[in-house]
Amino acid sequence: MSKGRLTIPTDENFVEGTKKYVERWGADAVRDCDGTELPKNAAELAEKVYKTYFVVRGDNDFAYAHDEYMQNIALISERHTAFSDTLEIDLMEKLFDQQIRVNTTEYKKYWQVFDRTTGEEISTWDYVGDNKVRIFQAKKMHEYTVNFFGYNLWDATQVYNYTCNNWTVTKDRCYDPIYPEVLEHILQNLDEWMEKNPQVNVIRFTTFLYHFFLLYLSGVSQKLFDWYNYAMSASPAMFKLFEKEYGYEMKLEYLLDKGTWANQFIIPSKPLQDYYDLVQRFVSKTMAKIIDKVHAAGKEAMMFWGDNWMGAEPYGKYFAEMKLDAVVGSVSSGTTVRAVSDIPNLKYKEIRLLPYFFPDTLNNDERSTNALLHHWAIERRAILRKPVDRIGFGGYLSLADKLPNFCATVERVANEFRTIYDTMDNKAPYCSLKVAILSYWGKEKSWMTNMVSQDAPYPITGGVLGFLESLAGLPVDIDFISFEDVKAGRLQEFDVVFNAGVAGTAFSGDYYWKDTKILELVREYIANGGGFIGIREPSAYEYGGRFFQLSDALGVDVERGKSILLHRHNTTVHADHFILRDKVNPVDYKGGLDHVFANDGAIVLDIAPPPCSWQKSVKMAANEYGKGRCFYTVGLGYNAENTRLLYRAMLWCAHKEELLEKAFASNVHTECHYYPASKTYALVNNTAEEQKTTFYDIDGKAKDYTLAPNEIIWIKE
Amino acid sequence: MSKGRLTIPTDENFVEGTKKYVERWGADAVRDCDGTELPKNAAELAEKVYKTYFVVRGDNDFAYAHDEYMQNIALISERHTAFSDTLEIDLMEKLFDQQIRVNTTEYKKYWQVFDRTTGEEISTWDYVGDNKVRIFQAKKMHEYTVNFFGYNLWDATQVYNYTCNNWTVTKDRCYDPIYPEVLEHILQNLDEWMEKNPQVNVIRFTTFLYHFFLLYLSGVSQKLFDWYNYAMSASPAMFKLFEKEYGYEMKLEYLLDKGTWANQFIIPSKPLQDYYDLVQRFVSKTMAKIIDKVHAAGKEAMMFWGDNWMGAEPYGKYFAEMKLDAVVGSVSSGTTVRAVSDIPNLKYKEIRLLPYFFPDTLNNDERSTNALLHHWAIERRAILRKPVDRIGFGGYLSLADKLPNFCATVERVANEFRTIYDTMDNKAPYCSLKVAILSYWGKEKSWMTNMVSQDAPYPITGGVLGFLESLAGLPVDIDFISFEDVKAGRLQEFDVVFNAGVAGTAFSGDYYWKDTKILELVREYIANGGGFIGIREPSAYEYGGRFFQLSDALGVDVERGKSILLHRHNTTVHADHFILRDKVNPVDYKGGLDHVFANDGAIVLDIAPPPCSWQKSVKMAANEYGKGRCFYTVGLGYNAENTRLLYRAMLWCAHKEELLEKAFASNVHTECHYYPASKTYALVNNTAEEQKTTFYDIDGKAKDYTLAPNEIIWIKE
């Protein structure tokens, strides 16, 4: 039995129980949790003692005494059409008055009123009190909106639980460290807190300064949710700092962008890029001061990736400057594991596994055990490629204590994790290919492409998330690159480049695909032998008679209603193609796209039934282009067969089909990972059923194995 | 038994049979057909004797002796990417060498080579013989195309039958009356023909000068089909005439538009508008000369709407100038009936019913009878609104003679048609509403909206064709209007305005929806009480935070991947709404659109099942806007329930729900048409089954009826 690399929750009411599981599971860290207190003697329980710390909330006496230090939010009113030449817009319409209060400070300087029908900003308006803006000389039948600042009255994370559970404690209000007085107060609070919590040696920050974007219609109903949005970092003070640093005025419209809040699907304008840079620098600089204090006290600083994480982009330019020791992330997939495990410049990285030890998620031994194994199987794939340094659980340990099978499974998972970690020993696993994902965001949004709410599936993006989950556990080396990286000549580094997204978004690339230089470089990379994989609307930008600008390379394009006159004859499916050889069931595309057609010469791999023969909709195709190869699919959900199909597609695109049966497991429900440094293979069963598979070593030598449910068989050369 | 208004085919080998059916069916016209000759005594068989006449084909001795008079086609090569700095493009790639020959006349003046990657026309190219254009100094990885003229070697209609049937006669070649010598020859030919055919008193032109656009890959396989395209009217000579008339050069690119051939889904550029005008004037002027001769000979001139109809737009500005007596159209739906019956400025209009009397379509008594009744039921709806003056059949009468039930049914249909015609007596039927269909094309494309090949359904346009078929037989007065009509203040004439089409097309309206004036006028029309119905992507133009620019009025918009952060809460279906009250089965939207959401306040009428709760896809919605009302649907197939739903939607939008049960039949499979002049109702069973229905007279008085299959019950007040 091994020990370490495991964090478990503890509780002042469950000290003896904690000791038991520290021993049994080999935990070396204990943590507190919402609604629990660490035992006084926590330091005796484990080497590491974590405690949650909020930087900008918690001190409600201070917060409520200083309205002037309240955080703000960049807001836009609902749209209204003028039916006469005067129009009044109620700024609080469809907002929750316990979350938002209109901030009228210097409103004539910061607020903006737009005629959305013409696109022009207008000046014939005023604030008339009672949350209302009146527009004079409105143009009849034009639509108007008001951009404004709202005070952020209530910590967005607390709202839902508070309202649902009828809490009555003071509502947490966040203060803004953009004000030097607030920062000073925060540093002082931290000193006091550390003094009061000597047993804590890891401060678990939840998180830092500005919350991700979450607006409510009421206490229980959300207006919007955007895990990646900076709207809650904005304030008149931040805008003043912006002007000072960049020499021009920051405008609410740059952040609000006609009501889209310039979310990460939209390529940011130059001012917004500057704004992101400012907030990231501000957060890093501020946190560096705070973390210096933590280190001076001999403790470690850990970032919980959640809540107030805006400006602390783990793959951003200024992240390292905070000098964090660790990041802990809540994970539910291989993608979210990799988002944590790939972060550079940290001492260690940890993931919190599901299920939570909460009454609603941990109340049945069989269901909880299955949930743990189900998630573990998915996350383990990613760990086997790039491990985090630690795993952990949250909630109330006493609840787990009632479930014997569950506790035995935690023990098994913890031991398995430590075995994986030790076997890999920080050495790179074998990778057959070098792969890049190309989007506007590149490196900065590593493992966050096409996401709104971590990896939650939205119908329109469903088809462009699955491939990332497949990649998280495949034996390929993965990088995230931008169009600027393309211009810098980086394509040559890769065997296969992906472009996946909805047309017109930052992930597909939008107007970058009108850039002749980009087109030349990408086509040249492919024509010279590169592999390219497009999902949904790769290289989409309607121009010059194409929708997919790389249609010549991809072999497909989309009928958008303007060329129906042309008959599309290439509709024969090549079902025996290398890419399809492990396919048994129909491909789950997770929605995808209609009206795709194949150019003559392309290799159609799947097609939808025909309403009329020359207008069948292609679902999947491959194409040879110069010395290179491309693969296209309208979408790809995550499952075992699709993962194999994707791996085959990558190998085919890279002209490396012969690598398939190297360090490989034949059955799609099993996978093989190879660690050359220790000459060890992990042969993995990703399912809860027994699986038979043929294992191929790195030289292609085959041997049959039978794996127990969820088993890893370790094979030494 | 009635007589007249019926044309039947005859044949020199079936004279006695013809007499029998002239008598039995009450035919007053006989016609020839492909592969048959009129009997010598045709004039004794019926009052009217039709004979097919080709203006620009048939005289192959002349055609083959004069290559210089051959017709041309505006063509574009396949797209090719330059992999080095020289690129050769084979102009005949994917063209059929028996249909096309490259026309190198003044190629440096007319041909164009485009770099499609930059969008620029280039001059570094030359024709190097053997159908090849060589591009020098090509930019590597750029795509190129060549615009060029091809000779039109073979009449496009003849190709398929000829190839399939292994014919060996001379291939029909068309000559171009743009050359005065050709026109002179045509006029001379006509004189001779009329002299040789004295018994013919109706010349059935098939059609006039330029074929609709039909390109082949081989004799049996089509490259494209566009019933509405002018590519086959183009020639160096026509371009010279253009320059003379308009003072600037016509360019192939205006017609070819990056390979879309600027089909009717694309709003034409100004030069192309001028070009259409030129061809229409030329065709009208030329045909006027020809038709003058016909009239001088005491005969009538009839246009068969098909084959070479380009430039003879029945709803165009110059159509009347030809002084045609009649149009005959082949029909397969109510829409195609109305396309014929609504043509202004003619002595009479005729439709050719299905099935053809051909061996492959008329060989089984029961099937042929059912086919006739099936089509008649659909077409009769349209005739009951706006009758044509005559009906007819084509093919070999001797084949019909073998099918006794079929012949009895023809008799029934002919009698029923004459009864309808006499009852309507050219008086307007009762209309509850005045309705307009708004598109770029307006009047000119009446009953041709969203079509490529008459009313053939393509997947992407499937959802925007059905409503037109429904309208063809509904008791509403229908007009087709353009955005210029909107600017001219014409919206006020209508109770309900439709906008239906795919985003970015001429039918939806494309950039007209960025025109502030248009938006003001349409919104004002609705806000003042007008009704508006949008289908698929009405008012679509991404701008200002909207995709549907009329989203405020329509109550819906489309999630295009840039505002997924916003939760859409309006997802409750109002199943008891007035519009839905006759709905029993799920609506057949014929494809349609995903990711549509309803604005707050809109009335959701149907929604697709949810992948996640705030991202359900709205299928149908209604909305109140000022004093007006809107209805939206993602698409609408033609069937009885959808037709009723559409009628209800129109009445609701017009605030005229109380008109529903006036001159009305309750059962959706039955309809009621009212003729106020004769105070007569037609209560119609549109199905081949018995139907029970409640009839409501114009005052709303109800009475139950049972209708035999396909029956019309005539009710006199």
C-alpha cells in the first residue's frame, strides 16, 4: 500500500474518522469545506493542511462600510425599439436587484447609448433617476440600448445556494483591490488570518480578485453564465487605470459588444485585448504581493480554479509572476484534467474528483461507487498522458464513511493514481504524433476551446467538444496555437493541425481565414505533407465563392443556398477506408452541420440519407492535397469508437498509418500507454465490463489479454 | 356534358380515336407532340390546332453551315490551386465536349482570370491552345479560375433523351438571333413553315431564343440545372450590344459571380441588372417581329413556358410587348398553376396536366387514374382561386385509349374544370386577406420564389417552398413585392407580409436588411397594425447584435455561436393558441433551422426537445409588436394541416380571427371557395377518401356535409 498525493476533507466533528481514512487511503493532506471547520489539531492528521481563503470577500463589515470600494459589472440594458421620439429604458429590467445596483458615478463619461439599427452611439440622452435613461430625439422604429456600470452587490457564487436554502446570514459582498486602501486592508486581513490559522500550511485561494461572469434574473434563475468573461472586473477605476496605461479611453462597448459581452467566441478588438492584458497584469501583480506574504509566513499558495479566477489565466503571459505553488481544479472529464495538468510553472497541480461527499451526491453505496469509477475511467485517460501531482476529494468525510464499497474504491483509485504517477516519474509518455489545435486564442485557451461553462455541452458547440476529450487521452503530443503562431512559421512543428469551431467564432478563426498570408501558410503546410483536421466549420469565411476557405484542401464545403444549381456528384461512401476500420456503430456527431458537400476527388466517409440524390449531406470526408492529407467531420462526440476513429484519422493525415499497431490495444474500449523511460506499458480497460484485447508493443508484437472491469495491466518489457 | 377549354394530343395514326375523345371529353383543340405528326385533316378534328415551333433550332443545315452564328454560354473553369508559379487550367474539365466547345474569339477581351484567394483579376495569363489557359507568375497556394465563352454545340433539352435512347439523327444546334442574318433566316423559315402548315391556327413556341441553363458532365449526367439562369443568352455579340447600349463593358464575371452563375438566389449587381434588362428587351423586340408575322397570317402565338424561355419573364417589364396570345405551362402543383394563371396581358392561359401520355407514365389504369386525381386535387385548389382558361394533355392519345378508368376520369376532370371556369366567370373569388411576399425580386419572380428547378424541393429550401403551395389555394389575395415597393410605401396595401428564405439570399433579402429605411418602414408597418410572417431566416443579416434584423418584431432570433452565454428562458409552448387549434400531428417543417430562440414576451408555439434547458430550439412562435402581430416558423412543408395552420397564422397576424369561420370548411382536408358574383360556394374534398366537414357560409352559418372522394359540392346561396 502506497501513501501520499491525496487530499481528503476533514471536519472538527470527524477527527477519529479522518485518522482512519488518512491511514487507509494514504492521504497526506486534509482540507476544510463549505460549512465545516478544520479540527484544532489538523496538523497532526496530515503533512499538508489546506484551508479555503477568499481574497475579496468574507470581510462584510468592511464591505458594507465602504460602498465606494464595491466591485462593478459592465452591463447593457435590454434592447428597446422607439415607437415615438422619446424612449425610456429601465436599466434594471431583467436584472436581479439584490445582485445589481445602478452605479451612476460619472455616468455621462462612462455610459453609452447606441442606436443598434444604425450602429451609431448617440448623445441625446440623460439619466432621469429611478434606474431610467431617457432618449430624446429618438429615431422612430430604431432599437436602442444603454451600456452602464452596475455595482456588484452580492458575490455571484453565493446567490444561488443562499436563495435556495433560505439563508439569513449577511450576503457576501466583494471589495475591489483596484483601490489601494482595499489592497492594504486585504493584506492586513491576510496577516491576521495566518496568525489565527497556524496549523494551515497551504492557503487554498478561492480564487483571487474578480468573479467569472454570472448574472441572475432572480435568486434561483440565471440570466447568463460565462466562465471566461471579464465583465465583473470592469469599473470606473479600472477604466481610469486603462486610460493611464494605454493613453486612450476604455469604453464599455468594447466589453459589451452589442450585448454579446465579447465572450471568448468573439475575436476581441484591439482595445479589449489591451484591457485583458491590463486586468491580467493587475491581478498578477496584486496576487504576487499577497503570495509574497504567504511565502514569508512559510506557507504555500494554492489557486482553486474557480469563482474569482478572472485575470488569472493559467496559460496567460503573467500567470508565473504570481509565484503560485499550486493549482487545484475541479474536474469532470479528461479535458478538465489536462487543463490543470498542462499548466506550466507550478510546484504541483491537484484535481478534485467527483463525486463530492455531499448528501445529494453521496448517499448510495452502489451509485456513488459507479459514479467514482465512471469519472475516474475518463479522467484516468488524461492522467496517463499528463499526470497531475495530486488528487483529492471534497465534502463531508463522515458521509463516505457510511459507504463501504465506495471507501474501498477510493482506496483502489488512490493506489492506482500513485502507481501511475510513480511509473511515469515525470517522464514523457510515448507519443506517435505532434498535434496542434489552431484557434484565435492559441496557447492562452489551452483545453478551453469552444467552451462557455468548462466542458458543458451546448447544442451548437456539442460537435466541437468531443474531439478534445478524445485527444486528452490519446498518445499524441498536443499544443494549442494561434494564427500569429502560424505567421511565425510554427505549423512545421506538427504532424496534424486541427481547426474546429462554429463559423465566425474565434475558435474557427473568423476573418483570419480572409487573410491571404494565413491561407498561403496553411495550404503550403498541408501541400508539403502536413495533416489537417477540420471539425464543423473549419476555415469558414464566405469569400471568393467558398465558405470553407480551405475547401480545396479539406475536400468539402457547405451549400449555403447560393449554389444549389450545382449538382454534387461525389456521394459514394468509402466504407473500407483506413479511418473507418474500427467503426461498428453509426458515428455520434453530436449535432453538427447540414448541407455539406464533397468536392470531386474527395473521399466521402459518411453521408446523410438523400432527399434528392445530388444534395446528400456529407458527414465525414478525407482528402489528399499535394503531399498532405485532410480529414473533415461535421462534429464528433466523445466515445470509444469516435476516439479510435479520430486517432486513425490523425495517423492517416500524417501518413503514419503504420504507427497504429505500435503501443496499441485493439479493442476500442481499451487503450495502451507506453512509458519508454521505464519501458512499461499501461494496458487499460476504460469500461466497467471485462474486455478482451490484443496488445501490440512498440515494435508491433501482438499478445492477447483479458482485462477485468476498469483494470490497468502493467506490462514491463 | 360541357365542351371546350381542353387540348388533347393527336397523331396521324390515331385520327378516329381522336374524334372519339374530342367528342367524349369535349376537346376543342388538338396538338402534336414529340415524335408524332398532326393528321392532315387536323383542322376538322377541333377548332384549334396547335403545333410545336422552335425559333432557334430545327434548321440544322443552316446551323451547321454557320459556326459564326452559334449560340454561346458564359462559363467558368473548375477552381485550381497553384502549387508552383505556373498553373495550367483545362477549360473543358468537367464539361461535356459534345455540348461545349471553347470559343477563343477575342479571348483577351472577354475572358477573365481571377485569383480567388485575393479576389483580384489578373493579367498574367494566356490561352495556349488545346483548351488550356496558362497562368504565369501565379502566387503559390492561391486558387485560380478562368471565365470564358463556350460555343453551345447541342440543344440542352435534346441531350439527355438523345444519349439515353441512342438516337443517331443530327444533333439540334441553336443559332443566335443576335445576328441580323440569323433573324432574317428565322423570319423566312417561319413564313415557309406557316405556308406548309395551313391547318395550324395556334403556333406553340417551344420557346423562344435562349435556353434555361443546363450543363452536362456527360450525355446522361448533369453538372448543373438552373431554370432561371441567363448564362445561355451570353455571347461576345450580346456583350457588344450591351456596351453599345449602356456605355460600359459587360464582363463575364458579372454573370458568373465566382462560380455561382449569379443565380436567382443572389441579388444581382447593377451591371447584371442592366444585362437582364438588355436580354429581356432583345427577346421581346425580336419575338414581337416574329409574332407580328404569326398574327399577319391569322394565327395565334402561344408560348410554351419551358426550354428557351430566358429573357421572356412572364412577369417582366417587356413581356406584354411581344403581343403573345397565350401561354401554356406544364404544371405539377398549385404553385406552378398560379405561376401561369396570374400572368397578365394575355388572351388565354393553359396548363398541361400530368400524367403525360407516355409509355413510362401511362401504362396502368389504376396508377394513372390515381396520378391524375392526385395532381388534379392539388392543382384544382389553385384553379379555384385563379383559373387558367384551358387545360390540356400531352403525349400519345392511343395510350390513354387503353385505360378505361383513366379516360373516364379525364372526362370528369374536364367537365369539372369547365364547371369551375363557368362558375367563376372571370370574377374574383372572396378573399379574406390581402397578402404580399417580400423578396428582392418582387413581382418579376411571382410564384418562383426560392426555386431552382420550378418547385423541386432542395434540402436547404424545402422549408420555404411549402407555404407558397399552401397560399396557392387559400382564400387570400396574393402579391409579390420588392424592397423598392417597400420604399415606395406599398406595405400599407396588405394585411400580411411574408419574408421567407435562406439567409443571405435574394429571397430573404440579404443586405436590404441592413438598410435603415427598410427596417423603419417594415417595423412601422407592423407596429401600426400590420401582420408579418417570417419563414426560416427572415430579415437575416448579422449586424448590431441581431441576426434577424426584425427580431424585435418577430420575437425570435438565431443563436449563431456568439451569445451562448445568454440563457434563453422563453421555452414554454402555448399549445392552445388560435394558430394551433386544428393541429393534430407534429408539424412537418421540411428541415428548417436549429438554434432559434424566442425573445422574452414572444409566444412560443413549438420547440424541439432540449439538450439543455435554456438552449431548446424554437420551431414556431408568434409575437405582438405595437399594434401588429408576427408569426415565425423555421419552415413549413405543404400539407393539409400546415395549410390550415398558415391560414390561421395569417388571420391572427391580421387581427382577423373572426373571419376564419366565414366561407370555410372545418375539416382540414376540405376547403371552401366562395364566388360572390354568383353567390356560389365550392365545398371541396382535397383527398381520395370520403370526408365529413362543417361548412360555414359567408355569414358564419354552419351546416354539415359529407363529401365523396375528390368531390366538389356546389352550394348556391
